[in-house]
Amino acid sequence: MRERVSFKLLGPLEAAVTDEPIRISSARQRSVLATLLLSSDRVVSVDSLTEAVWQGDPPATARNQIAICITSLRRIFREASVPAEMIETSHPGYILHSAHCYIDLRDLNQSVARARMVAAHDEQAEEAAKLFEHALALWRGPALDGLSGAHIDDVAGQLAEFRLDVCEEYAALQLRLGHHQKVSAQLAALVKENPLREQARAYLMQAHHMAGRRAEALQVYREGRRALVDELGIEPGPVLQEMHRRVLRDSDDSEPRSDAPPPARAAATTAPSAVPSDPAPGVPAQLPLALSTFTGREPEIEALETLLRRSADGSAPAVAVVTGVSGIGKSALIVHWANRVADRFPDGQLFIDVHGYDKSNRPLSSLSVLDQALRGLGVSSAQIPAGLQERSALYRSLLNHRRLLVILDDVRSFRQIQPLLPGRGRCIVLITSRDPLDELVSDYGAVQIQLNVMTAHEADRMLATVIGQDRVAAEPEAAARLAELCGHLPLALRIAAGRLTPRPYRSLQRLAARLEDGAGRLDVLSPSDGGVRAGFWLSYRELSPEAAVLFRRLALLPVEGFAAWAGAAVLDVNLMKAEDLLEQLVDAQLLELCLTQSGPSARFRFHELLRLFAWERAHDEDSAQDRADALQRAYGTLLTLAGSAHQLLYGAGHLPRHSARLVHELPVDAVTELLADPLEWFESERGTILAMVGAAARHEAAAHAWELTARAMPLFEMRNYQEDWQQAAQSALESARQADDTFGATVMLRSLGSLAIYQRRYQDADDLLTSAMELLDRADDPHERAVVLRNLALCARFRGDLDGAAEHCRAALTRFRETDDPVSAAHALGLLAQIELERGDNDTGIALTRQAITASAESGSVRGRAQNVYRLAEAYLRIGDLREAIGTCQEVIELTRAQGDRLGEAYALRALGEAQWRQELYDAAESTLREAFTAAGDVGDRFLQARIETDRACSEALRGDAAAVDRLRRAHQAFTVLSASSWQERTARLVDVVGDASAEGRPVPLERLLATR
């Protein structure tokens, strides 16, 4: 009877027969036996055994001594009733047959593989957990403990890493099952011993969080971050950061999910062997060498890892398509990952470049691709069928039930590779393409991985990998700028780094300075007619003529992103045609969708290097007149849209006609759809407006600059974008002055004066408006004079000159009526009402306010109506009619919310809060004023926030709350910083009144608070 022999490597080396130990005392014999066991059933050469025993310094008699070791081992096994032929001589060394042996390392691999397969099915999760428990129990200590040598040390290290992987997978499964207490106990020690193990730390955080121990979870994160920063100088990776965010949010997302993948590293590993086996005959091993400089891409690698689980049951192959622009690193990613997991595919790896976008070769036909694949699988030329269908059928038959990795690189179209999709089996197919290949996703359930540019951190790591960490550390700012100028595109960055590697004397700053020149940047990044420009050209040459023209002309726009209307304008085509062509450019990876930007329509953008390439093509292929006309149409269309949005928000007031030579007329229904929410449209085009104003000012198109600034006033005012307002109006003013455009300079001086009023810089406002009035003596315009007079009235009012303010206001009102501008007339009427109220004539003020509300409604100005209704609410507060004040404030809130006017809403909420605390509705007032404070913060209005804090303090003072004094002091400090003198004085009076009452421990009477006004 043959006795069963067992060998254990997961700890000190042990051998036994039917549980009786076999004593092997010689260290040399133990090293030889361990090396044979690690490569069981495969020939291990004498040279490999020699290296394992003597570690690179063998004696002259090494071969003889190895033979003596083998003889001794055979004798030991024979005496233990183990057949001597278990170790067989086989050129060029020896082979250990394991058919009748138990090897714990093999048990480990089989148990883990089975556990991973079973874990993919929720109903078998408990069985998977038992398999993982069995696998982990096989360890009796450090693998191969007591043995040493280069190969054995490497394998022992790999096994230690593998054990950590399995521990993490087991923890993930336990979390899915809800056994978080067990995970906490298991991982606490593991994380302590391996503080840089981010996945294990994330699972430990998750376990603490599930147990309701958020503080402990956050402490685990802090300790991990400290270890990573101190030891590696890096921040935690995406997995750990995401878990940190979930714990901070106390999100239910941290609960284990049934589809939660095991750790990326664990899913890609098996227990290693010491001696890699050569591929068997007919088993392809075609993977290219992975780049040694590959870094980052952790989320994409994790997505690829899911394929291993999807292909495990053999019902269908797992397919992934990696898409992205030329130079983004599609091939580098899949080759890197494929080399990592190659051992998981015992039936081989096929790699076929199908030349979809190749400078020198035409794309391979499906027949040619199948021919390469079949030859790689060992099919002879005589056996390869001639027809496409027959070749495809043979290919599928060969792949059936096999575990093969198939990589199809640089695919042009779905039709090109459709016959290469396996029918059944446990294969994985990886495809790279510049085309998204949507058919693969919709029809075959492929995983689509859109590869974007590297993050700043990934780019920094890549640069350090190529040129050395010391050089990057010496010039961190230059390194960051270099990555920016390369657009964080891996190919561009690799080329730039390649210029630095052989030249240690060249600084990063010097290379970055060369790349700052946009006109020459592509020259630096395209050596020998290759590199970045060549890759872009391969995609560009495949475009339809119209798409190519659109690509070129869009690069002329001085903007970061753009909507379809801009494409329609520069190409002078209808909107639907522009949308179709833009989609073609996105599919060709020559444009990107701006996924982070919201708005009424999709927005697009260039990668910066693609913009430079498109700009080059425009100047090479389009005439100067064509380029100028495209820009004129873009300006004209933007001015028209902005003017329409302005009128929708402010009513049909007077806007000076724009001077654009060309306008692309959009259909009425398209404009209606775009401007369904005019303020939201303005918000989506905010960056475009500022960029176009700036470009017009720089390129001596003064009229476009100030005309566009004037039309963007609703955006600046209603969203409180004061810095944008200042930037646009100042640059437009300077441009108008240089062009001797008197009227344009007048409009911009008036606009800057309005901004100064918003900022409560009343003397500056008066000076700017006075300058505008002086210019109007040369370029008289009755309507513009009326606008300036109205704003001068505001300045006079804030200075306390109410008589002068009323005079200016009446003069403005007369001119608005003469120039047939009912919207502005209604606004001036409301201002006159405000002045009368402040002069103490409440009856006249309220009557004028009601007239202003009616006039605003008749003119169609929703914002004007909201402003005048707000004035009425203020009047009711002034005369103490709190019930009417509350109803009026609620009407203003409805009007402003309908328009998205967050600033107007904040003012209305503040007034409502005041009415409530004056009615002793303290809880309601506190809730309303908190909401008002948030709204004011959203638009950055610190003055209004200080006013709201004053109201909250008054509410607290009425209740005798001691917190009122400190809140008033903070508000007083804010008014001091903002130079709001009248409110400084009022809050100072309030501090005195409330402070006295607080010292005596009593509430402040309402009349005492109101008397401080």
C-alpha cells in the first residue's frame, strides 16, 4: 500500500508520512527539497538548485554535492516507505512528482481559488468564508521559516504578501456577511504590523463604522495617514480617502455590498512558485514587456480586476474596452495589468496590434486578425480556413473552456474585431481603441473604461520614476508646471522626461520655460515627426471634412469649454448639425464632454495639447478671413443670446445694439430651450463670457468687450460675482479708451460705478459716475444719462443727501419715460419711493412703491417687481405693519426663487426674519434667519450676513439670551471691516443697550431695540 506523504511550506519546512514526521536535519537537503517542492511536477535545473544552496558562490564540487543531496533525500524517503521515484532525474536537473503528495501550498492555492469563485455568488458566501478560513489556517508561521537564499527569500516574501491579500479578501467577505466584530479583531493586529496596508486599513475602518465606533474608525485613518506621510511622503490613496469621507458623512454606503470586489491586488494573485515555468507548446505567451515607468491608474486597474471574477464561472467571456485620446496610456495600462495577472491564464496570452490608427500600416481586416490569432494558438497554415466565418468558428472552438487572455490593441471599429469575441469559456478580452465601441457595451456587456489624463499626483510619481525623485524634489514647482504644460498626458510627460533623463545638468525649470511657448510646445513633444503631434494627426485625418473644419475653428475660441451653439456659430450650420459633428469629435477622442459642469445643454472642451494641434491646423488650412468670420459669428451669437437672457431677467429695457459684423441666427425654439432658465444659462456661460470679454479687449475689439459686459449684468448682480464684474468692466473700459470709443467708455464707467455702490464705496462710485456724466457731454445719449442720474441718486441717498437723491431720481425718471424704457422707469420709481420713506413721508413712499410694482409688472420685469415688492415690505416694517410685511416678504421669496436670484431671496428672508422676531415668533425667526445667512453666504455677501447676525442678536436680546452681546460685537467688527459706517454706529448703540440689560440679567424691551435705528 502506497503511503501518503505530506509536505508543508507555510511555516518551517515539514515532511511526514501518515502523520509521522520525516526528519531532514541537513540545511542543504532542506534547501534542495524546498526548491523542488516550490516547482513540483516541473524540472528544476541543477544550476537552480546550486543557486538555492550556495546563493551565487558555489564550490567547484557543487554539482556532485547536489547529486549527493538528492541521493540522501531518496534514501530518507525510502526509509519512510515513500517510493524513491518521487524524485526523478530529468535533464537538466530533477523533478519532484506530487501526484500522491499533499503540499500545503497547493492546498492554499486551490482553496483560495475556490473561495474566490464561490464568493461571487451571494448565496454561497458562507461557504466561501469557510474556504478562506481553511486557507488562512494553513499558515504555521512565516513561510519557509529557517531557510534562506535569494530564490527562497523572494518566494517567502511573495507568500507573506499573498497571505495579507487573502486576509483582506476574507475581511471583505466577512463585512458582506455583517461579521464586523470578527473583522475588527482580525485586522487590528494586521494593520498594526503593516501600517502602510491601505486596503486592510480601509476594511478595519469599515468594521468600526458598522459597529457604531466612528471615533475609532477616524483614529485608524489618522494613524494610517500619518504613517504614509512620514514614511513615504504621500497622502492616502482613493480607497482609504473614500472610506474616510463615508465615515465623516456617516453614510450607509459604508455598509458591505454583495457586489463589493475583493482587493485589487488580492484578486490578481496566487501563491507564487520559485521557478517560473516555460510556456507549454501551443500555449501563446505574446505579452509585450510592461513599461518600468508605469504609475497610477488605480481605479482603472480595479475595474480590470472585476473581469477576473466575471469570467470565473465560464458562462461567457469577460470583455473590457479601454478608450481615450492618443497618448493617454491605453496600451500601457492593459499591458501592465496583463503582465501582473498572466499567471492566471494557464492557456496563454494573445496580443495582436490591429493597426486601427497607424502611421504606416492600414488597419488589419478581421481575416488577418483571425489569422494571427489562430497561428498564435498553434494552428498551422494548412489548417486555417479561408473564409471569415470558418476562421471565426475555429477560433471560438479553440477558446471554448480555455482560460486565455486576449488583447486586441488599437482597434478601429467594432466590426474589425467582432469575429474575435469568444463564444463561451473563461477567457478575458481586452480592447484598446480611440472609438468608444458602444456596441460592445450595449450588446456584449463589456466594461467600458474611459482613460482620462493623469492626476497631478500620478504625473508627479511618473516624472519621479523616470528622472529620479531627487530631481523632482529639488524643483517641485517646476515639476508641477511641467506636468500642466504636458496636459498631464502620459505620452507627452514621458517625452518631456526623456529629454531630461540623459541630461542631468538640465533643470526642470528650463524645460518648462521652453514649453511655455504654446506655438512651439508641440515641436518639443513631437520628436522625429512622432510623439504627440503624430498621434493626434492619425485621429484627425480620419474625420469627415465638416468635422475637421469644426475641430479647427473651435480652437480659435479663447474659452475653456463651449456648448453646441458655439459650434453652430463658428461653422455656420444649424444647431442639430453642430451637435452631430461635436459627437463625432468626442467619439474620435478629439474633444471631451465637460461632465463636471451643469447647465441647460452639454458642454465640451479640448485637451490643451489638442487645442494647440487644432490651432495649428486652422492656421495651416484656413484663410485669415475664414478664421476672422468664425470668431465674428461666435461673438455675434453670444451677444444676441446674452441680450435675450438679459431681457428675460430684467425686462424689455434698453440695451445698445451690438456691433458684431456677423451673427449666426439660432432658431427661436432653440433659443427658447437654451434660455428656459436665463440665469442658469448665464451661469453655465460665465467662463465663456469672461474669456470672450478679455480676448476682445486684448485684440482691439473694444465694442465686443463692453457690449458683452453690459449684457452680462444680471449674472454679476444676481449671483454677486463682484470680482468678475470688476475684471470684465475694467478691461472693457481700458479697451474702449484705447479705441477712443467714448460711448463704450461711458457705459463701463457707469458699470464700475454701479459695482462701487454694491461694494458700498460711495465716494468711488460718485467719482466714476461723475466721469461718465462728463463723457456724456461729448457723446450724448439720453437713456445712458438717465441711468447715470439714477445711480448718482443712489450715491446721494447713501451719503444722507436725500433731497439731492430725490432730485437726481426725478430727473432720471423723466428721461426713462422720454426714451420709452418702462423697466428702468419702474426701477427709478421704486428708488424714489425708498427715498420718500427715508425722508419720513411713509404715505407717499408706499403709494410710489405700489405704482412701481404695477409698472414693473406691466413691463414684464420680474426682477424689478421683486425689488419693488421688497421695498414695500421694508416700508411695512418701518411703519410697524408686521402682518403685511410677512405676506409681502413671502411674495418676494417666491419671485426670487422662481428666477434663481439667491441674493434677492436672502434679502427677503432677512426682512421676514425681522418681522417674525418683532412678533415674538422667536423659533420661526431663528429658522428663517439661518436660512437667510446661508443664502447670503452662497453669494458671498458679507454685509448682508452681518445684518442677519444683527437680527439674530436682536431676537436673542428680546429673550434675555446673553449670547446676543457677543453676536452684536462680531457684527460690529464685520461692519467695521466693510466700512459700513451707519451700521457700525447702529450696532455700537445696540451693544450698549443689550450689554446693560445683559449685565442686569433681563430681556431688552422691543421699543428700546427699535429706538436704536
